[in-house]
Amino acid sequence: MRPATNRLRFSAEGLEKFCIRCVEWWPADTEFFFSDPEGQAGLFYCCKACYREWQASTKTKSRRALPGQVAQPAPALASIAWLRQTQLQPAGVQR
């Protein structure tokens, strides 16, 4: 288990929560953090802006088709030239 760290503080504006991604203090409410019953103060570990930025960066790296997109079929293996060249031939047969 991780050691508990204090990522909550009281300031003149009220309770604030620390975002570990942007390294900033934000108001500890659902305007800045997603709710998370397991998190400190019932909030997610990073702010909404950082989470959305991370989510956008991972979507561009994803190989899976997003809902509403048509996945392109894989090319037929017989059409790959290098595969045809490396196929095993029966003994005694030459090309």
C-alpha cells in the first residue's frame, strides 16, 4: 500500500486539492475534479483538464476503432510480397 500523502489543504478560498499531473492546487470540488469514491475527499487524483488532456493523447495512440468509426480490414496475407517469398516449399521443388 502507498504511504498517505497530504494532497488536501485549506486556504482563504476553502478546501483545495493538489493535481499530481499539472502540479497545481485547485478547489476541491466537482467543477475541477471528477468524483471518485475511493479518492481523497471523494475526488479523482488529477484535475479534469489534465485527465482530458491525457485521454486525448491516448485516443490518438489507440489502435482500436472508436464508436462510429469503421475498422479497416487487415490485408490478405497472400498479398504481402515478402510472405510469398519466404513461404516454405516442399522438398525438391524450386522456384
